[in-house]
Amino acid sequence: MTLRHASPADRESIRAICLEAFDASENEQVAKLATELLIEIDEAPPPFTLIAEEKRAPIGTVAFSPVRLRDVSGFIGYILAPLAVRPDFQGDGIGKALAEAGLQEAKRQGARMAFVYGDPAYYGRFGFRAELAQPFDPPFRLQYPDGWQAIHLAAGTSSIAPGPIDCVKALRRPELW
């Protein structure tokens, strides 16, 4: 397996992975989010997407997009969303490799924290914890509040003043939360 940065040329592959990986009740929304993040480049730092490939065939993807704290200037953070692996490759460590590589890239980009809205049992393996995210208000009311989690990526992060976060345009849809 190899990991690489995605480009807009990977749009259809990423869409297909998301459609396969997610339940029919949400796969279209997730695929739309994943493909929109590929072209949302007017942010600083920009979102980034990684692709996992096996024999040059895309098998998984993860996207990280920047978040800001409304009341804290200079804060750089990222939100991990979405993470998708083709069903025939799930359980092989692909999601883990994508998440860990993305967190390292976010750290290189200067992120002090990363957020995720997902299964606490899964994302807890990477160090995400609900109590770290609790002081930071997500952009919309959450359907599953326990899924809102964060991880510190830099020293001194615990001193950041909590508050509401702002996210990129592709994530500004209440149905995703």
C-alpha cells in the first residue's frame, strides 16, 4: 500500500470510495463533502486529502480541512472528515495509516489541534478524546454529541481559550453534523 496527496483528478475515485464505504443513508452527502474539499483551495492553510492505493488502485481516502477559533487569532487546527476505505479493504489497517499520516501532515502544517466527529471507539485509538473537544463548539448542533473529539498536536495547546470553531464552506452544512 502507498499513500499520496490527492488532486482534483482523483475526484471520481474518491467519490467511488465514499459511496462504497458509507451506508446508503449518508454516502451521497459524504461523497459530496470529500469531492468539494478537493477544490476548496481558498483557505490558508488549504484542506488536503490523502489517498491509499494498492497496486495503483485507490482503496481509501481521508481529508483534513482547516478550522479556526472565532475568538483566537493565529490558531491553526484541522478537522478530519471524511475517512473512507473500500469495504473489501476494511480491517487491514488502511484507515489507521491514512489517519496517522494525515495527523502528521496537519502537524507539519502548524496545526495545534485536530478535531473529528465520529465513533469514539475508533478515533480514540489515535488519541482523540471527547473531553478535549468539549470546550470547543462545533459549527452546528450535533446529532451524536459524544462523537465530537479532539487531539492535541502541539505543546501548550491546553492553554488555548475555548470557543466556537469555524470551518471551510464544504463543512458548513448542518446535515453533516
